[in-house]
Amino acid sequence: MAAQESTWLLQLFEDLLQLAEFPIPDILIRVPYPFQWGAPTFDAGEAFAMMAASFVALVEAEIWIASATILNLNAIWSTGTFLAVARYASATPMPPSILSRGIGWQGIGILFSGIFGTGNGSSVSVENGGLLAMTRVGSRRVVQISAGFMIFFSILGKFGAVFASIPAPIIAALYCLFFGYVGSGGLSLLQFCNLNNFKIKFILGFSVFMGLSIPQYFNEYTAINGFGPVHTGARWFNDMINVPFSSEAFVAGSLAMFLDVTLHGKDNATKRERGMHLWEKFKSFKKDARSEEFYALPFNLNKFFPSV
């Protein structure tokens, strides 16, 4: 029963272990091609489970724009990193249409990841966001050159192996710096709230506490029993419930947004205390003249992918 009701993450690890045993010829140059590991298979239950995981990743950052309280603490996933990078690059706050555009392109990247059988989906690099904060280099040209190097090293496996051999303690030390920068970028947005307001204090403290406690319970329960607290006969339903509530960012951010919307009034004074008035100007791409400077696509692609 435990094997049947294992979480989608455990199943993913098992699939990756099987993939690691796939015989790969020892050649210098290897160009990936579509469906190199065989024909794709589709399972409705797994699709629902992955939609739940994608929803978690989406909500973790969408809540940033909807509320100005605790939600900013959780700048650790893809869309949260978008906002942190914009802040460290001294850009204007990101309009919702730009954030949606980034999520859409990331979805296309995930689609290609599945076609080429990478074993994992595409995601924004939190480490690169922290690197931008540490070096203060926010040029698109740097990102483009780095992407070229990544393609080069992925095709020439012998060169990529040199970077893969970097000792884990060095990588861990860098992670401590990079994740710290991105997390502090989210925390810095709290400066726009009135932290002397007791409602905001309650939302902040209660959301952080529950965001740490509930996922801890779900994760420990899964580690001990081999399945999550919700374990019915349908594994896809189990994953749809267990996966979101195993995410600290999802629980804390969702709870903060709910409390922020329900406990506060709609008058202008309350909006100012919540910091909402500072976001009004940037709800539309065209409301601020600097949006074109910071968020326009290169090679005149704005004609095909306009922002609103």
C-alpha cells in the first residue's frame, strides 16, 4: 500500500535512477534529439499531480503582487526570483503582464524539456539571481553569453564534467550566499508596509509560523510512513493535496494573502498601510515610461509578444 501511495517526488527519483542506468556511449560530442529515451507516455493521474506542483510554483510568486505582507519572504522559486532580480537590477516593479510573459516562456521551456527527455523541467535559476545581487551586473548580454556556454558544455560532455566535478562544499557555500541575497530581496519589500500596524504584525507572524509548521508535519509524516497524511485509493488526488501543503512558501503565502484580503478594509488609509498604493502605478506596462527600458524584448520581439 505504501508503494502504491508514494508521493510523486519519490516516483520521480525512481524514474531518474532508472534513467541513470540507461547506457550512454562514451563519446566526446553528443547532440540531444527529441524522444531520445523512447516514445512518451501519458497518465492522467501523473498529469494532475504535476499540475498541482506547477500551481504551487505559480502561486508562490503570484501572491507577491496580490499582497504586501509576509508573501515577500518566499522569493525562492521561479516567479519569485523574477521579482527579486528586478529589484536587484534597479528596475521598476514588474507589471503583471511581464510576470505572465515570463511564466509562459518558462512553460514552453518545460515543454521542450519533456520532448528532449531532460528528466527535469526548466526553472529560473535562483543562484543566478543571487549572483546578480552579489556582482551587481544585470546586463542581458551577460545572460546571453552564459546561455551559450551552457549549450556548449551540454553538448561537449567532457568539458561539462569538469564543472560537475566541483566539490559539493564549494557549491553549498555559494548557495548560502546566493539564496540569502534572493531571500533578503523579498524581505526588503516589507519596508513598504506599516509594520507598526497590529493586523499586519499578526498576518506576518501567523503566516510564517503556519508556513513552517504545516509543511513540517506533512514532510515528517511522509518520511515516516512512506505516504502523505492524505492517502486515499487515488494517488493523483493524494498528490494534489500533499504536494501543495508540503511547500512552506505555498502555505505561508496563501494564508497571508487570505488574511490580508479578509482582515483589512478597502479605504485609502488601509491601502497605504498595506503598501498597495505603491503598486498602482505599475499594474500596467504602459503606465510607466521606464517599463520599455527595462522589460522590452530584444530583437524587436515586442511586436509579436506585446505587453499590456
